[in-house]
Amino acid sequence: MATEPVTLELDEAAARLFKEASPEQRRKLEALVSLHLLEAATSRQSLRELMDTVGKQAQERGLTEERLQELLREAEEARATNERL
């Protein structure tokens, strides 16, 4: 599979995880992102349906509303800190 470098804006925690990943883990993460982007772009689902599907999958994998809110708070705090710098 041919690849091409791109730049993505990620929340601080996701960016840190990617940067700290081993080369093998990075390749796996890159493949996962590619698959999700292709799926989203070729899906006949509306954006709302796609978001609902992703939300259900996240819940099935153990993401709770409390943890989601915590992640969103952390991301917002990280953005605010970066904006002040």
C-alpha cells in the first residue's frame, strides 16, 4: 500500500500517545486512522449515523460518559494552555 504523509490536528493526549509509540505501534495506528478515514469517506451513512455508530462502539469498549467528559476537559485545558504560550 502506497502511503503519503499528512498533518493532523489531534488532542494533546492522542498526539503524545502517537509520539511515544514504537515504530511498529505507529504503523498500526496509521493503518487504523487510514481505515477509519476511508470508511467515513465511503460510508453511505449520514454524519449523524456515523457518529452514533462510533459512539455505540466506544460504549461497547467501555467508554463511559464520565470518562468522555474527563477526556474533553483535558483536551480543552491543553488547548487553552497552548493558546496562552
